[in-house]
Amino acid sequence: MIRALLLCGLVSTVASANEAFFKAEVVDAVGPMKLPTTPGDPAWKGITGKTFRLTPQRSVHLHDKTANDVLKAGPGSSEVLVKAAASASDLVLYLEWADGAKEVVREDEVNVFADSVAVEVPERMAVGTRLPAISMGDADQYVNVALLRATKAGAQLSRFSAAGFGSLTRQAPAAEANTSLQYDEAQKVWRAVLTVALDPGNPGLIPVAFAAWDGARGERAGYKRLSAWHFVRVPNKALDPKWVEQLAFGYYPGDLGNAAAGKMLAEGVCLACHHLPGKAFAPPGLAPSLEAVGAIAAPSYLRDSITTPSKVILHEPNPNQHHVTGGPADKNGALPNADGFRWSVKGEDGKWVSKMPPFTQFTPAQLADLIAFLKTLDGPPLEKP
């Protein structure tokens, strides 16, 4: 009897955690159906979507004082509304986000930048396969990226494969009808439709991430607004409970602890190399900033980064940015790189190893506290509509 009650309680706890995860993170695709091809298609009005946060990110340092000053001064994070429809072979995503001015450029223009939007999807999705690093994947987990750019010749679609900073490799996009980008002058919003091909063996819960660029602010390349990983549920597809449990880490009891206790841990340990909001001792670039990490990093990524940091190798985005002052210059006058600012090194076996040590000394409770605190670091406040 007691065992039955405990099992019932466990099932109830799991169901509750899954319910919270689906409510917060998952968009339900409608279908199978004839897929809408434009943002104005009436079919979208009958489809319920979800709104997700987009947080300013700078993965490159721009040699553009105006753009850098704009980022430093704000505005803050924004949001994207996501809806989804599916056929047997394709997932079509509707995206809507606010933008105060329409920035459309000629393809040959320089020093002006287009409003753009992108969708990122892991190349491999299966039970036991972790999510890629959110910033365009990593060497072990590639991502596919579909980018729509507003040009005077119309929406320009580009598709890429990527394995981390600076690794975008252009793919030849097929002729696609389900791709569109439209600006609403009255409501000051962009609306886009993008297609993601569905593999017949897909797990039914598709990780997706979103990025938007505001051309008026000089945003381009790694200077953008980025979401965390979210998920689209494909209709009429049975979900593997293990896949759901893997993706929903952070929603189960014990996954997250006491954020106040985690803050004390972070300030005592992480500040040696990382930056926290309003607190920084290490030189910029010595390690990734944690100032808005909670807005883009999944709890599972934070867990792995603390306990097994070499599990996901992030190469620094600007490896030639730091130099040894007074070091021997080469024949062209260039100073040697300051290798202390590199985030990883090659081990004796030729594999990259993170320079961050594994913090295996934390108890499960301390680890849960630290993850809870890092998830509170969600960047600047949302812009006012």
C-alpha cells in the first residue's frame, strides 16, 4: 500500500513538472494541414502561439562605436510571438516581433544594416543527445540556421550549418514557397514565416531557438537578440517520456534550489573569472560573461558547464583580440596573442579541454542552488511596447 502511494506520488510529481514545462516552453503545432505560406494567411488567426524572450547578445566586439554605444545604452530585451503549423514533412513557423522602424537594404549597401530574423534547430535530436550550445551550436552538436533578411528585392533566405562562433557554413536553400517577411507600418511589427524540414524519425518535440536583428541599431552578425532553446510539439506524434524528461530538466523537484544561496556561491567562486551583474574582478573576455546567462542557457547546460565543463566546448569569439603588451612583434608588427584569454586548450589526445575546472565538489543541493541563481540572470528589462 505504501509503495503504491509513493509510486502514485512520483507519477503525480512527474506529471506536474511536465505540465509546467509544456506550459512555459512548448508551442503546439497545428496539423496536419495545408501549410500557410504568408504571415497574413487567415489560418494563423486560429492558431494559438507563445511569446518568448529575446535578450541582447554580443558574441563579437564591433569596431563601431555608434553601435556599441547603442547596445550599452539599451533598449533592453524584447519578445517574439511564435506559432506553428505542420504537414507530414514540414514545420512552418510564424514569428512576430516589435520593431519601431523598417530597415530594408540593397544587397550591395555597406554601413547600413537590414532587419532580420533567424530560426535555429539542432541537426541531431534523440534521447541521450544533449542540446547544442545556444550560440550557433558546438563541435559535437551542429545546428541548422534559417535566416530571413529584409532587402529591397524582397525577403532574402539563407540557410547555414554551424558548430559554434565563426563557423557558419552556407547551404544551398531549396526553392521554398513557405517563406515570407512582412512589415506592418501601423502596428510597427515584423511578421515572418519560415519552414523547417521534418525528418520522419523526429522525436516529436523539436528544439528551436530564435534571433532577431534591428538594423536601425546597427545589429548584425553576433550582435543581435537571442532566445533560449524552446520547443515545438509535432501533432500526432507519440513523445518518448525520456526525451521529455531530458528536455524538461529544471522543472522537476530538486532541479533548482535556493537562488539566494546560489548567489553566495557564485560570488565566492565564479567571480574569479566570470562577470556577474554589477560585479566584475576579472578582465573582460577572460571567461564568458554570466550577466544574462539565465535568459539564454537551459538549466541542463548550466548543470553540465559547472560539473563537466569540457562536455560543451565554446571557443572564444575573438581569439585575436587580446595581445601580450610589450611582447615580441612579428615581421608585420603584430603582437603575440595573450593565450590566457583563450577558453580552452588542446589536450595530449588532441581534443579540446575547457580551462574551467570541473566543480564536482558541490553537493547536489549546492549545485541546484547555483543553477537556480544563474537562471535569475535574465538580462536587461523588457522594452516597453
